[in-house]
Amino acid sequence: MTEFVAEFVGTALLILLGNGVVANVVLNGTKGQNSGWIVITTAWALAVFVGVVIAAPYSGAHLNPAVTIALAIAQKFHWIKVPYYILAQICGAIVGSFLVWLMYKDHFDATDDKGLKAAPFATAPAIRNLKSNLFSEILGTFVLIFVIFYFTNAEMGNDKTPIGLGSLGAIPVAFLVWVIGLALGGTTGYAINPARDLGPRIVHALIPMKGKGTSDWPYAWVPIVGPIIGASLAALAYLALLI
């Protein structure tokens, strides 16, 4: 499996399972309807586990442009590969999200609330305050990336050249995403991954879904810019602490 295919498949599975649980919880008539935040955060953590297990041996299992950019800033990944990885991640997110729509199409059709129909695709703030929403995404992503650096550092014996998660076990990453969701996810839905939000939002905008509302593009920059800023700050903080 090539690096591009690994990032594509890993991200597609991540989104299929992560956005799939959102659909299961919020859409009408599902077996999991109204099962709550614990179910969503737990399944997202396990979705990360699945994606990392698949992709790690081949690409380092970034599955997230914020991870790719942060590793490049920290000189743990070659900048020339950054666009290549990000394209694979966004394409994987698009495919994973499209499969969620196919899987739950009857339940999307049975749901009248336009906000609930959009929820399995892209994040949205609980209280819309773009400055606060941006800060939430910056902080959540900072925690994700900063801790991942110490995971990889321990795994690689302080080697400065790993391409990503590499041989790191997927379980610690899953627990990290789980606690971020439980502790910091209530404000914006913790995108902490530009591909996770952008790819599915594109799908929502394009599919012929019955009773579809807006894809909320005026908000879409927050889960893109916030994670990139948070990841960059985490990389710089990690480098500063190494000095």
C-alpha cells in the first residue's frame, strides 16, 4: 500500500465510522437515536484507532492535515509531501462521508430538522461566537498535536526523523481523541482536523438530499484555520521545549 492510498483509506474509514456514529445518534428512526455524547465521543475514538491501525505501517497514519503540517514544522516530515498527504486525507474524507449518506439515506429522508441532517457531515458550534469557536478548535488541536509529539518521541527513542505515528500503538491515540472529545468537544464538536470537516461539508453541499439546508460555508473556515493554528503552535512549543 502506498502512502497516498494508506492516508486515503485510513481517513475514509475514520470518517465512515466517526460520522456514522453521529448519524446513528441524531437521525430519526435509527437504533441508536438519542444515545448521546458518550456514544459519539467513544465511537470517534475507536474510529481513530481503526484508521491508525490501517495506515500506520505505510504512511505514519497522519489522517489529518493538522498532524501533517505540525510534523513538517517540527522537521519530522518532508514539506514536499505535505500537499500529497493532505489531498489523500480530503479525498478519503469525501468518500467516507458519502458512504455515511448512502448507509443512512432512509434516515436522512425521515429527519426534518435541517441542522440534524447536516450534523453527520460537518461540525457546528453549540453557541455561535466565531472568536470563541476558533479558540476552541485551536486549543483542542494544540492538545492533540502536543501529546502526539511526546507519543512519537517515546516510540522513536527521541529520533527526530519519524514520518508520523509510525510504530506507535493506536490505542494511546484513541484515548487522546476520546478525552479531547469528552473534555473540550462540547463547544464546536471538536473537528481538530480540517479534512474531517471540509471533505464531508463538500459532500453535504453536492448530494441531492431531501430537505437539505445550508452547508454553512461562512463557518467552514473555523474548523480549517483553527486546527492549523493549534497544530503549528503545538509544533513550535514542542521545539522550544527541546532546546
